Amino acid sequence: MARKIAWIHGDQSKSKRAMAVPLNSQALKVLKKQREQHSRYVFTYKGKVVYQVNAKAWRSGLRKVGIENSR
């Protein structure tokens, strides 16, 4: 968080390569708030870690937080 970068490990990316994702101030704010929910994981549901999300759940989540035109 101090470097404002999120790392995606190669085994978790479609290209199988590790990548750095720059985080803007809004993303950092969301991550800090999520730390109140769980100390290690960002994506949780009812206190349990979410490892995989289907397209319907993803679109529902985007709609709930007001994100449009996401890719």
C-alpha cells in the first residue's frame, strides 16, 4: 500500500505473468476500508474469503457500488 501498487501473481493472472497494478487514491481508500472487514483479504463475503466470482455476481457487485463501463 505504501508503494501504491497491487501485485497480481503469475498463477492468478490469465497471461500467467506477474503484473503490477497501480492504485489511485480511490482504490487505496477502498482497500483501507476493507482492512476493517478482514486483515489479509480484500474480497470477502460474510467473513469468508472469496476465491472465485461468477459473472452475474461480479456485475451485481459493480452495480451496487456504482461502477459503470468496467472491463
